[in-house]
Amino acid sequence: MEATSPLVRSSVNSPLVRAHYEQREQTMEERYGQPENFLEVEVTNPQLKDTGRNKYVDYELICRTNLPIFKAKESSVRRRYSDFEWLKDTLERENSRVNIPSLPGKVFTNRFSDEVIENRRRGLERFMQIVAGHPLLQTGSKVLGPFLQDPNWSKEHY
């Protein structure tokens, strides 16, 4: 027969320890309800812009949030790839403790083909979802909110 110290026996059987290990069933609201804090970002609707010699694609960013640091609960803005590059560089300078994900690579051939544009859109969306999902970036960045929500945003103002 193995001897158990009274201290161990009583601590395992204490009501606080038992309560910690007993799990209650989640309610439907807890399971499927809106999370306490959320920031969702979609990158969608790529559009080819042709301004004479300067041709580029911009993307719609749809943002939904209940975080009080953001000005609007829902917003939609358009950004081009170079804007995402600026955001990544700025977030890296602003938050040295956070590993900022990489962007999809630059494309130099067939960059306006449907396949290339869709692959880039998916990569940008993955980038934004990782950034938006990081709690330090959600509330600690001075540039993320305006980038996601301000239709008059310009990197020249930062």
C-alpha cells in the first residue's frame, strides 16, 4: 500500500481543486455567440486601375470589429499592394516584440493575370488575418486602425 501524505490528499480533494477540474457544459450562446472582442478583416474585390502609364491593382478591405479602439464597427476601404508593404514595415518598427508575417512576393511577369491577382489577394488576406488576430497589434498599433478604416488614409501622413 502506497502512503500518501495528508497534505497531498487534502489538496487534491479540496473543493477549489475539484471545481477547477470539473467542467460545465457550455451554453449555446457561449458556443456560437459573438466573441467578447473580435477584429475580422477580409481582402476582396480586386480592381485593376489604369491611369495611363501607371497600372496597378487595389483591393477592398472589409473590417468588422467590436473593439472600442476602432472608430467604426464596420468599414470598407481600398488599398494597393504598396500600402500593405508600408503597413508591414511600419508594424515591424512599431512592435519589435511581434513577429509580423510576410506578404505575398512581388510578381514581375503576368502580374495582371486573374490567377496572379487572386493568389496575391489570398496572400494579402492571410497577412491581414494574422495581423488582425494579434492582441498587441489590435490595441497597441497607431497605424492599424486608420489603415483598415480611414478612406482618406495616406502613408504620407505617417
